[in-house]
Amino acid sequence: MNQRNLNDLSDGDLVRLEARLRSEFQHRGLIRTSSDLMGEIAEYAAHAVYGGQLMMPGYASADLVDASGRRIQIKSRTLDPIAERHFGFSSQDFDVAVCLRFERATNKLQWAREYELDELMGLWSKHSQGYRLTTGKAKKYGRDVTARFEEVLGQMDSTTSPHLGQPPAQG
């Protein structure tokens, strides 16, 4: 496969290809963990859902400031279907959190939930590096925004977005 063939693939096809490549890399012993591609895709999708400005990568308190000025923290996990882990938060310096869970074998969105900070504070546990919200609690509570994210992610199958790498806003 050459570069021209990759350019002809839709964004959705590229995401599925990445999942297959990651599996092959693990099978060959080239990597031990999954990459953070879906974290980047989650932020891209949140920007499409909420509007506003993406923050600089590494900005600890928020990933996005939406059109109404809310600071939104985006968290994603890419896991095997039965795996339970946690979403880690390093601070409480945001207004809304959105947690997304993707299925490891296909990178397909399993669910997405939105939380106001006050609600989240009653769900997470304190940890030496901040706060943790288990994926089980994350799925059970919050507002279900899966359909909104599925709509955006579904559009990736028919687009090749030159703006995926747009410069983020300064934090």
C-alpha cells in the first residue's frame, strides 16, 4: 500500500485500519499497549459536537472551550469489551467532562457520557495523582451523549478531513 492508496481512504476507514495495525503490532511484539489515536479522535469529535476552540495539547485543565465558554475535559479509553479501568483527572479546573469508551478491536464507540463537575465530584475517588472515575461508574451515570458522538464519528466514513490538524487555541 502506498501513500496515494491511504489518501483515498475515508477517515473512518483509516481509524479501522489503525485498530488492525495495532493488533498486528502487538501480535509481532512491536508494541505492548495501545496508542492514543482514539484520544485525539475523541477531542476532534467533541469539537464537532460542542463547537468552540480546542486547547493546546498538554493543557491540563481542559481540552476544549465550547461556544458558551464552558471548559470541557475530554477523556477516552480504548478497551476490550469486558475490561474495566478508570478515567484519570489531574485537576478540578473544568466545568464539564465527557468520557468516551471505544472497543479496542475496532475503535468503535461503545458509549459517551457527559458530567457537570459537581456530579463528577460525587462519583470519582481521590488518587495520589488526582482523581479516578471507574469506567463502570462512568457508564452508569452522567448524560448519555453517545448518539451525538456517533453522528460525528459516522461522518468520518465519507470524509477525508484536511482540518484534523488545525492549530488549537492557546491555553
